[in-house]
Amino acid sequence: MTSTENRLSIMALGGINEIGKNMYVIQYAHDLFIVDCGGKFPDESLLGIDLIIPDMTYLEENRSNIRGLIVTHGHEDHIGGVPFLINKFQIPIYATRFTLGLIELKLAEHRLLRDTELIQIDSNSKLNFGEIDISFFRVSHSIPDCLGIVFHTPQGNIVHTGDFKFDLTPENNQYSDIHKMADIGKQGVLVLISESTNAERPGLTPSEKIVASHMDAAFMKATGKIFISTFASNINRVQQVVHSAIKSNRKLALLGRSMVNVVNVAMERGYIDIPEGILIDISEIENFSPERIVVLCTGSQGEPNAALARLATGNYRDAQIERGDTVILAASPIPGNEKDVSRVIDNLYQLGANVIYGSGSSTGMHVSGHGYQEDLKLMLTLLKPTFFIPIHGEYRMLHHHRLLAESVGVEPGNTFIIKNGDVVDVVNSEARQTRTIPAGDTYVDGFSVGDVGEVVLRDRKQLSEDGMVVIVITLSKRDTRIIQGPDTITRGFVYVKESEDLIKDINVMVKKSINELLLDNVRQWNVLKQNIKKTVGQYLFKQTKRKPMILPIIINI
């Protein structure tokens, strides 16, 4: 291996073996570029956690080498961690016009906008950083202004596709730069880094155009109010909702903070056309008959606090779903969200709503923004890479993408299925994976970033499952005897009024244990507390088969 002076390295800090928190690093010598900085929402096991972002230890160790953040597009799993990155590193952000609009919302919320350098790029932009040139090409996805990235390095060209599909009739007329991709392939691609979300699904991804006719038909058939839920960032879908509302003579109201914010950005920047008089405030829907109303809301993934989940439980002040109303889920559940989505759908049916859900041919209300197998093979065929790194997917997806690559000419052995933290080094145009860097999850809990670890989460899990027992005892500082207590308080463990004998037994046991230790001249608080926890814990497990968190509090007066 030669020195780091001419070593090209490709690293994954997030987005491998998962759907979410994408972050990749391209480094040549001392020039380091970050591609995307996403966030991922926690599952129900991560109690109290608001967001998961990539571990940035490696970036902190190499902060002087960071040249900037380049963002492929504006989905949450690609920009959700941007404020936390910018809070640590004063680096420029390169992104397209619409993507910058969404990033600005996040930076403003974190009070970072004023001090951040935002540089607008497009598919024709060219950037130069000494020995590294960077160019771009447009790809189709389910959000406007998506880019693939080409890093022109002395070792060879590295291509990151971003998220993509080949839609020949895109709703927003942003066509994939197929000819430019073919030219890049002719120039030579040393390493292709490509997303794998739908690598298991055969065929070509359906076009966004098929959704429009299905949506028009559903709107015309509906008799009551229509509630439609989708990703706020899916501006193509929002535009289709607007068109269907116009055709069915309905007014459109927006529900959910992210939906309102993203649509406002799209309107201000010209990415969506909503004629005057169509959009009304949610408080105005009572002024119109039900068959004149469409409510576009967040919550398509079953998020408990999102608008749709609250509507499904009748817990929304400004709007109610009533018997005969139509509810459309115009998005597919992200893997892991199926249970939450099913719960919302069940609640909607209980309200008497007509629910339309499911993707593809079953309803026609949603098509994926990610390429199926034939899309992925077309990208591989156009770019003709020597080496291939599948990303953005769980392991089985990466595996299937590798098989697709080999089926169209990538040499077996030239594909690297890596993990977060793995590094693929390129020296003398040969790629090898031989080392790793720190990587993992960083938890965001309120204003706390990275302070909540496994110990805290374990405590929260124990509290949520078995509750807590607090034992308060007061000792005399002068002669070290019990002058008050023990008093036992429980939360989430047992109902005190029905467990008075159990509480009395705990108090008697603690008093006896403490007195025995004091007679043996044991005075250290930590020893007294550990003895209480051990004695009470064993007794409670014997009596209840449960292990509550036991918190002894010793007061010395």
C-alpha cells in the first residue's frame, strides 16, 4: 500500500444495511467530501429518542480536511442530520435549489442559517478542488431536483447515483440525463456507488403518470371529505392532488407542520402550481360541504403524533374523519413501519371511512421513487463501472444488487458489500477493503445529541416494563441510626392500595438490613444502597417475577 498522499478512499458512515441516515465520505489525499447527511426515525425500542443520525467521530478527527457537504436530494434520510453536522463543522453545503429550500427550513429551526454557507448547484455545475473536479447529472426520483455526482480524481472517476429511477414520463418533466450518463460511462467509471432499495423487485419502476388517472377516479367517486396522506416532500404527488382537486371542484387544505412548510417552499420556488382560490386554511373547511373538501396531511408512515394518526383516533381539533369520508394513503410503508400503518388503517375503518391503501396496481395511488431491477441494470450498463459498491439498503438488497451487477458485466470479486464504517481504498486504480473507521448511531433526544447511550436506554426499557421502586430512609449523622423511614414509593410497578402488605414487607426488610449493617459498623452509603437494591430486588422477583428499577435514597441529618 502506498502512502495516503494519493490514496482514494470511499467510506460509509450510514445507509448500509438500513434504510435511512445516509452519509458517505469520498476522500482523496487530504480532500474530504461528505455526500448527504440523513436522519432516521427510531423504532419503538428506542424509548424517548427523537432522531438517529450518523456517528461523526471520523469527521471530527479529520475536520481540517473537510471541503464541504454535497447533498443529492431533499429527503429526510439524506438531509435530516444536516443541522447537527453544521453545528459541529462550519463547512459549505452544495445542493440544488429545492433541496436548499428544505435545508434552510432545518437550519433556521436550529438557528444556524445565518452563519452557514449555502451554494446552489444544478446538473450542469462543475466544482474544482485542486486535484478533484466534481460534476453532476440529473436523475428522476419522487422529489424535485435530484442529482447524481461524479468525482473526477487522479485515480479515476467515482460516481454516486443518489436515489433514482428511470421515469420516461416524469410528473415534473425533470428527465434523467441518460445521454450524460452514457458519456460518463464512455469516459470510464472506476467505482460506482448506487442505491439498492428495490433490488429485489423485478421489472421497471412504474411511472408517476399512472397515479394521476387513479387519483382522478377516486376523487370523482368520493362522496364525503377526502383525506390523503403522503410524504410532505413528494411534491409530484402533491401536484397530482392539486390537479385532482381542481377536476373534482374541491378546495384543498393542508394539515401537518412539515406539509405546510414544504408546500410553501415549493410554491415560493416555483416547483408546484396551486391556482388562486384552491388552497384554504384548515379552519375554513367547515364553511364548505363535505364533497367540496380535500385535506392533504402528513402521517403516511403511521407516526403516532402525525396528523393522520391523530385524525384516526378523533384527536384533532380542526378536522374530523366521519362515516363515509374517503382516506387515501398515497405512500408505501417504509420497512419497519408496517405495524404502525396497520394500526392507523384499522382505526380509520372503525370510524367508518372508506380507506384506499397499498401501492402499485392494487390501488394505483403510489409508485416507488426507487428503481427496480431493470432500472438498476440500466444504470450499471450506462456507466460500465470497474468496481461496484451497492448502498442504501438492507443486506439482502445489497446482495441482489451485486448479482444484478455481475449479470451485466461487472467482474465477480469487483463488488464490495460493506458495512457502516468499512473503507474501500483505491490505489493505482485497484480497489481493496481492508480497514474500518468509527461508525454507528448517534441518538438525538430533545436538545441532547449523543448523550443518551445504551445504559440510559436500558434504564428506560426497564422503567417501561417493570416500573420503579423508590425507598427513602433518613439516618442520624451523629449516632448513625434510623430516625425516619423506610418509606417505599412505587411508580408503574404495583397499585399501592392493593399491595399494602408487599410495601410493609419491603419496609421491614430494609429496616432490618440497614440496622444489621450499622451494627457491623458499615457506614458507606454505596454499600448500604447496594445491599438495599440486592435484598429488595431478590424479594420482589420472588414475589412478583418482575424486576423494577430500585432507587434507594439515604438522607443524612
